[in-house]
Amino acid sequence: MNEFVETLLDLEWHEQKSSYDVVIIGAGGHGLATAYYLATRHGISNVAVVEAGYIGSGNSGRNTTIIRANYGIAESVRFYQHSVDLYATLEEETGCWIMHSTKGLIWLAHTEMSMRAERARSLMNQACGAETVMITPEEAKRLCPQLDLTGGGRYPVLGASYHPGAATARHDRVVWAYAQGAMRRGVDILPHTPVTGLLRDGDRVMGVETPNGPISAGLVVSAVGGNVTTIAAMAGVRLPIRTHPLQALVTNAYAQGFGPIVSDSELLCYVSQTARGQMLMGAEFDSQPSYSMQSSFEFLQSVASKVTHLLPFLRDLRVLRQWTGICDISPDYSPIMGETGVDGFLITTGWGTWGFKAIPAGGEGMAEMIATGVAPPLIAPFALDRFARDHTMADQGSAGTR
Amino acid sequence: MLWLTCPHCGERPVNEFRFGGELPHVPDSITDETERNVDYVWMYDNVRGVTTERWFHAAGCRRWLTVRRDTITDTVVA
């Protein structure tokens, strides 16, 4: 797919230079968005983005493309709402069609306990500038006529929170919109260039080693997904990150429209419809950390039994494809952005299963931090030193489904 | 699926177990006592390769066991 997209774009690819102002490791959504906002907002375009595979070959190409801001704590709600707003204007800004479509998200509750959680979520969202309201089962049924309000007799719907601003966009188009915008302003993107080591002078990071020779840099930024612990260890940085596999699947096309995104905080699963009409669904990440991208039959079984209780029509569809990504989970289920304690080395990681929706705000925040040296207020609460300060950003209300 | 060998119950599927985390290991290079405590509580080796970890046999004998697992292939190693 991406090799095909590459032929559509008229882009100038450059050879690797020996020195840049900024080297970003990882040409996924976050790395490319950081490069794009560095070039557009701060006029810094002497930037290289090095990538081990092809552009967007990691989790940017494996996610379920949901964009939403209905988180449980104030810092997260503000950050993700900004991201939702940036996504809404991204087509206009970049001139690239990212197939952005606002769908609304229904978050179902089956017990009084989760009704309470959803009420708290909607109040917190309203207080922080994101729109989320409580709706009755009948209203949920009106928004999504396919819903079985008895939950197959097993998971009766007591109510739901509704987040009308939730959207989806085409993941590889987002990545390419940022790549194209950055390259046109002079950023060099270097695919198939794995980082094999970091250049260091004492404690300070001075650049990266690649098979095509070293690159010296004023600043090195890790926007790596999956293998971030390895990259950080090259700089002597220890991270509170575990790498877990996350699986997803699509079915064949469902001929009728399926309007909103349906999530469930008890069953930990979510369902939406792609632009092709396929039903896209996922669930929580695998319990044990692993770098294996092996998809499992147990995942298919568990997701199918959950979603067919809520949406009986899914029983008649066939599973078309199933895949796995490896994602970086932090202990408080929030991202880690900013300084690492090592000079010349910044990090944006911990994007777990919520990275796609954060691409614009994460990239914009990191770009501002690189340009000014100070973390902007939206990303400052997510610094790595929050763990040592005992000031974690625990967001249990959103920990299950993303 | 991954199968783990419980010393009491024998070989059982992984969904009977609860993952208890890798054995904490603070590098010797960290000398400050507070920093060692922070590292012990929060940081992970997150090994890409063979790791030693604890598992709890939640749906079985409800006892803890130690497992050596290769995280690249997600298989148990001796």
C-alpha cells in the first residue's frame, strides 16, 4: 500500500547528509508530525527523519484510526481535544485528503459501576472543553440501530456516554500528509536506515550511527514505537515502558451504513466501519510483554464473543484480516514526552494503544519543545520525571479501550 | 497459544495465569539511593530476548511461579 502511495506523490528524496540540526528516529506519525511542525511552525527544516523500515511501517500502519478526546483526567482531555481540533483542520492545512470523518463515539455501560464512571467522564470532559454527554439506551439505539440493547441477554445496556466529536481518518494518508508537507519544506526522510547506535560525547548525545554512516545532530529525538527501550538504552536512559502486542481485525464489507464508533468499557472492545465498509474491531492489549507480532486465535475468539453480543449482525460477517502491532505501555497509561535527563536527547513514547489520535498534538508539542527548549503547557504534565516526582497521570477510566 | 508449566499443575494455557512482571533489576551504575528506589519501582528492562518473570496461576493452584520466556518469539525457554 505504502509503496503504491509513494508512486502517487511527486517527492524529492535526498541522500543522507553528515549533519543536521535535528535528527528524529522513527518516521511514523509522531516523528513525521514533529518534523512537519518544526518546518511549518518554527522554520527549522534542516531536519532528518531516519526510519528502519518504510514510512509508517510501525504502529502508524497498524492502528484502528480512532480520534477522540473523552479521557478521564484534565491534562489528557485538554491534550487530546487539541489533537481532535488539529485533525479536523489537517486536510485544509496540508492540502492532503486524509479521509477524515466525524462519527461520534458511544461508550456503553452495563453496570451501575460503569454508569458512574461514564458520568464522571462526561462531567470531566465538559469541564475541560471536550463535548461528552450521557445518553439513554433508547438514544443509543437511535444513533446505532444495529445495537442489541439486551446485549444478547447477557450485557444489558443501562446507558452510555456519547462523544459527538470522535472521528476516524485513514492512517497511512495521515502519515503521508505529514511526510509530504515536511519534505516539501526541506526535511530529509531516510527510509530503510536503522539506527545502530548513538554518537555520544560523555553523557551528551551528539548524533546517530546508521549503516550508511554516522549523522551528527544538535538534537536527537526518539519517536520510536515498539523498540524504544533499546534506543533509550543507547543513551543510558531507563524507561518505565513495557512492550505489549495489540491485535485488531477487519471483516468483509457490511453493505449497510454503520454510523458511530461503538466502545464498551466493561467488555473492553470497540467497533467502527472503515470507508470501504469493512467492520474494524479491536480489544485490549495482550497481558504479557512481547515483541512477537504473532496474531492469535484466542484473540479472535474473545473479540467475537464480545462484539456479537452487542451487535448481532456481526455474526454473519467473515473475518478478512487480523494483525498485530507492538506498543509501548507506560504504568499510568499516559504518554511520555520531553526531556530524558540526557543532554541532546528528547523522547516521545508511551503511545501505547492511544498514539494515532495524538499525532497532531504530540508532534506540535514536541516541535515547540525542540524549537524553544521549553515544554509547552499541553505536553509538560507528561514529562518522564513525573514518575520520580510521584506525579503520575493515571487515567484508569480510559485504560481499557482506545 | 503460549503454555506455561506450573510446578503444581503441569502444563497449562497462558490464559489461566496472570502476568506478574519481570524480576526487578536495578543497574549497578545507579548509585544514589533515591534514584535506585525510583528505578526499582518504575523502570523496566523490557528485555528484547530472554527474560525472567513471575506469573500467578490465578485459575489453578493460585501459587506463584518463575518463568524464563523469550519475548521475541513469545515462547518459554528452559
